[in-house]
Amino acid sequence: RVQRLNLHWSRQVNHSFRYKSRIRPFPYFSSPNSFFQTIKSTVQSRAYSPQQFYKNRILDQYVSQSVNTITLRQLVVFGRNLTEDRLLKSGNYVRTELPIRLAHRIRDFQNLPFIVGTNPHIAMVYDLYWSAFEKLRKFPTITNLDENDEYCDTVKGLLKEHLVVIPQLALGISECSQHLHPDQLDRFMNTMLRSRISRRVLAEQQIALTENWNDPGYVYGQDGHDGYIGIVSTQCKSGEIVQRCANMTRNVCRTIYNIEPPQVLVDGHVDTTFAYIPDHIEYMLYELLNNSIRGVMLKFSPSLKHVSEPPELLQQFQKLERLKSPDISKDPSSIYPPISVTISSGPTDLYFRISDQGGGISDEIYPHIWSFASTPTLNNKFENFVKVPQMAAKVQEYEQSIIPPTLHLGIGLPMSKVYAEYWGGGLTLFTMDGYGTDAYVKISRLGNREENLE
Ligand code: COI
């Protein structure tokens, strides 16, 4: 085991499957002896080797630079008036921003208590970040379209490699909960996740703009392909987006439980159009509707708690589009009380209220719902908190494929809050223990709020 750990610390990370064998519960050390040997090797290879010393000096230079934040509106305006020169400019902006944003997070890892850094899942993400940082900082200035294409290919590879980051972080953090104060843990996770969203937005926007530019059928000066400018949709429709997420959640629940899930009734300002990154809003609405629908089903049919996911579910998730598609329900009736979604559009903000009769959240659990830390007592009581070995098995199962929405990492609610606040919105929950819960999502309609990285 020690050998395996040493090997891990001394090499570069290329592919996630290498880590599969290391998914195992805490503690990792078979004896105090192996613990000290491991520490010695870590200290030597990670902290005090001359190579590491120079790497950290370079990191310092990047950490000393601050991040240049952007707004959704800037993404839209810049992408709408794209020229070759602007595409290269934005390529170089991304090229300089990504290593700075990564460097700050690598430093956060270094500031964690030592024992947390030795957790294999945390160490894996740390190594992935170093490897990406080195690759990105060494990429030379982009001076023409071919170099921009090459840059996009590099970034595409990294985006794929980093798909494992969230499940690995969630696993690592739950294994290390006892070594971190919950506030410190939450601060770390919030910063990590915000920064990750920011890097992926920059990277994906540059890739999408480049793909549009290389597409001969693409007409600039207009919002192309269904109103998309890069990854930003300028034509998000409030009602449609809720319906899409409701269909998906209901399709998933119907597949798992083999019974008609509660209906989702949408009212209010269902025709409001706004500019947003659909993935961001879909993540929150899916998560909240999923909590509501499952909450209602489990409250009224407690025997469903023992139903396990059918094995064919993974194949279905690989065709995510099918689940996003119109509701596959054949039978519109449901024995459950419906979920009600009300949309309200104000001059600057758009609100979604999701109300369910799923029994609410108890006083014991409510104070912890926004925390990334899980505790053994909560694990047993709240469906959203998952036991570590269970989660590890699932992460392992799905690591090579897309991360499907059924992979409950137990971080859905705090993660939705991160998404809601990212572009200046918010997420609040009011609950009536014994009856149900109302979730309020607020998003900024104007797109003039800067990325929320703090
Ligand atoms: C991430 O997904 O965590 C990233 O940092 C992606 C970026 C390197 C393009």
C-alpha cells in the first residue's frame, strides 16, 4: 500500500482509471510505520525536492496575480460581434486566466491540514490541477487560428480529464470530515466549486466560439443556432426550462420506482425570455425538483425506500437527451400531490418557487442542509447524505462515463446554491416539518453581475 502511494505521489496524472483501485475508505495506513514512511516520502517528493521548490516559486508568481472576472453580458456582447482578431484575443484571455485561477486553488490545497492532503481522492485532484496548470501556463501566445484550434484541443482534453473532480472531491472531503472544521471544509468546497465553474465557463465558451467560427454555415452578427452565443443561450424560456427539468426528473423516477411520479404544475411568468447558461440553471432546477419529487414519493409510499436503481439506468443516462425529451409518461394520473412551480419575473431578477408536500425537513437536519460536511447521524436520516463506501462504489462505477444525475454525492443542495450565486442570484429554502418545503431560486435577468468567486 505504501508503495502504491509513493508511486502515486511521484508521477504525473494522465488517466483517471489509475485511481480506481485507490477508492477505499479511510484510514489508508495499515500501520503507524507505513504512515511515517509515507509521510517521509511525501515530504521529500512533494514539499522539499528541488524540483518542487522551483515549481512552487512559479506557482507564487501566478498566485500573486488576481483574477479578471467577467459578466454573462460581456460573454454575449463579445461573442455576438466576433471577428478573427476578437476570437484570438479571447483565446489569449482564457490562456492567461486559466493558470491564474488554477494556481489559487492549488495554493488552497497546500493550505489544507497535511493529513487531508494525504487522502488519495484529494491528492488525485491536487495532482490533476498541477498537471493542468503546467500544461496551460506553458502554452505560447495564440497568434493565429491554427494555434487557437490547438489550444482548444488541449483544453478539451483537460475538460474531459477533470470530469472526475467533483465526485473525487466529494469523496475526499467526506472521508476527511473529522480533520477539518465544518466551516473550513465548506469554505474550501465553495471556493473550489466556484472556481471550477469559472474555469469551465471560460474554456467551454472559447471552444464553442471557435467551433462556430469554423462552421461555414454560421452567420455572425446574429444569435446563431437557437439563440446560442457560445454556451450562453440568449433565448432561455422560463417555463420551458422548468418543464425540461421536470420531464427529466419524472422520467428518472418513473424508471427507478416503476410508478407514476407526482405531476409538476408550472404557473406564473412562464414566457419570460432571458440570457443564461442553460446547464447552470438546469443543474439547480433538476436537483430541487428531484428532491421534491422523491420526497413526495417516499413520504406517501415509504416502501419505495427499499427500491434499488435498475442496472439499465446507466445506459439510459448515456442517452441523456432521451431523458430530457418530452415526458415519456403514458399515464397522466398520479396518486401523489403535485409539485407546484411558480415563476415570477421582476425588472432585474427572475424567481422560481418550487413547492412540495414531501413532509419537509426536520429541525435536526435543517441547519446542515447547506453544508458539504456530512455527519454519521445525518447520514442515516437524510436521503441527500450518502454513506462514503456507497458513494465510492458509485463513483467507481461511473468514473469512465458521464456523471449521471442519479449519482447522489450528497452535495446537491450546497452545489445548487453555488450555481445560483455564481451569476449573482441566490437559493433559499423554507420548510414546514411534517408538511413540505418551498425552495426559492433567484437569478439575475440582466446578466450584469460579475462571476461570484468569493
Ligand atoms: C476543471 O474542470 O476542473 C478545470 O479546471 C478545467 C480546465 C483545466 C479547463
